[in-house]
Amino acid sequence: MAKQLQPVKGTRDLYGAEGRAQRHVVDTADAVSRSYGYDRMETPMFEQVEVFNRPLGESSDVVTKEMFDFQTKGGDHVVLRPENTAGVVRSVISNGLTHDLPGRYFYAGPMFRYERPQAGRYRQFTQIGVELIGPEQPTADVDVIACGWQILSDLGLTDHITVHLNTLGDTESRNAYRTELVTYFSDHRDALSEDSLTRLDKNPLRILDSKDEGDRALLPNAPKFVDHLNALSHDHYSAVKAGLDNLGLPYKHDDNLVRGFDYYCHTAFEFITEQLGAQGTVLGGGRYDGLSKLLGGPQMAGVGWAAGVDRLAMLLGEAPADPAPLAFVPLGAEAEVVAQKLVFELRAKGLRVDMNYSGNMKKRLTRANKVGAQRTIILGEDELKAGIALVRDMEGGEQREVPLATLVEDMSA
């Protein structure tokens, strides 16, 4: 017997209740983003490796440890996308969309990272996200945060969510802060983890996001970004907070919030829950005004976010139930032929109809109960001769006769 094949480690098959929950998350996000003016964009699942090496940072965990990269048979070095902001900006540049700004783009699809699989974290995972390309104004930051909040609100999840907010300033502010941060952590070098010692030379801001307990013990006394902002960065951050206050959206300033990729500047934010343990961030993003130039494009502002559908679906639990289907029970070969045409017409009206293809009356009614049918249409030889179908209410047991000629109209009413 051939070996039974299983999904590759870190991947899984989605179906049933879990699949419905994930589809509900994506459909809700798609609908809300459209109301905010975002258009759906699909980018390739694999890109030239430079699309991610440049903007994510050569020292980032994603680039050094987590990317699925390989050589094609033609010799190209490509990577399965680990995130999609860089891909969307690459697409805007490649397709000449820089001349039609602002651009609002929503995406949903699989991403890939070679991580240790655990609850809510897989090597292939689905992300949703929005990218607002062009505007430099802080109102754009407020717009994308509001969009994320509305999606989670429509999913019924905001009672469990806290928005964490910080600023990473502009280049001048970051350079000033970086100098202070390097000085502080250099004075505590002996207490830093091995990863943070590496980050100290390459990107000391990432030490603020360390999960190592020794590193985290140093954070309360570390310099704060808000104390090293120039006037432009201070005003931008103040305007973002004022905009969120105006919308009545709650947030919490978080000095230690830094996003994991090098392309971020100014506003950074994460939507965090305590319902999922250590993997608490369900949506995160920020501003990335320098990303386009890293990808060979013009100077172009941008702000956006991404959210993990797996973790949002875990928070959601079950998706709202679909409308109960009709069940069609034909008995006999002639009845099956008639039923097939009626089922086709009922489905064309947008109704969910389940028709079993074998079994006696009892088995077929058991199937109708199993799929949650509210009404079952029974069509046997006697009904055919009389030109009627029996429509049974599965909850109360009541049964009525409906002429075959008006059955589709009756069931659609």
C-alpha cells in the first residue's frame, strides 16, 4: 500500500467551520475596505528576492531565518512572499500607478515564513491588508487605522482589542534616537541576549521588540522615542492622536512598539489582544514613506497594515451561520430527473439546496437533518402523478402540498 500523504509541516487543510470562519473574516474585510475606497489588488505569490531583502532589512529575522527562497530553473533568485506591503508597492511602481495617486489597495492571500509552527502561526498563512499610497498627511494614518478598527468591529472583536500606538519619527529623529539607544544598550552590553548584541550594531530599535526576559528588563529605563522627535515628527504624531480622538477610537501609547521591518517611519501601530496568549498581535502596520525608493521607484509616501486571518478566525470562533438550506428528496429514477431540473432552477434563484443521490426515505431525511435543512421537498411516484411535491417543515413536522409548476416560486418567496 502506498504511504498516506499528509500536509507539509507548518501547513494545513482548511474546511468546515474553520474554513467558514476564515472566509467570513476575509469577506468582512473586503466589504469594509471597499466602503473606505480600497480596490482589490492581487500580486504574485513569489517575487524577485530583492523585493523583500531591501525593504525588510538584511538583519531582520524574516530575511535571515524565515524566507522561503530558491533558484528557478532559469536561474532567477525568487522568494515566496513573506508579507505583501513590498509586493503592492512594487506593483504600483511596475505598472505605472505612481501617476495615479492616491492609490488605495486591499489584498488577501497566502504568505510564507519558515517559522516554528504553533497555535495561530503557520508556515503558510493568510493575510489581509490595506495600503494607502501617496498621501503624506497624518489623516491618512488615521484613515487606515479606522478601517482596521471598523473591520474588527464588524467581526465583533473590538471588546478584546487594544490599539497600541507609537511614532518612529522621520530620518532625522530616528538617527538622533538611534545614537541615544546605542549608547544606553552599549552600557548594558553584558545583559543583552546574543540576538540583541547583533541588533545593537545593525538595528538597535529591534531590541525594543525583543522577547528575551533579560533584554526586556532593560527597557523601562531605555531612552524614549517621543523625547527625541523633531518638530515635524512631533506634529505628525500629535495630529494622528488628535484624529483618533476625534473619531472616538481608543488607543494606548507604547514606547516599546517598533515594527519589525526597516521601511517604517512615523506612525506605528498594533492591534493586540490578551485572548491568544503570547501571539497577541492580530493586526499591525504603520507609515513607510521611504519604501518606494528602496524598490527603485520615486519618492512616494505610504501607510497601511496587515492582519493574520488565522488568528482573527481563532478570536472569532464560529462564523455566523449560513441560511439554512432546502433539502430535496427524490424517490425513484423518474423523480430524480424532475428533481434535478427543479434543484437547478432553485439554485439559480440563489437558494442553497442539498440533494442526496442515494438511500431510502429514512436515510435521506437523516441527511436533511444533518445539513440543517429547515424544509425538505419530497418527490415520489405518487407526487409525480399528482403534479405536486410535499414540503415538510423539519422542525415542526408539518407538511403541505405544493404544485410542481409553482414550486420554485413558492420556495423563493
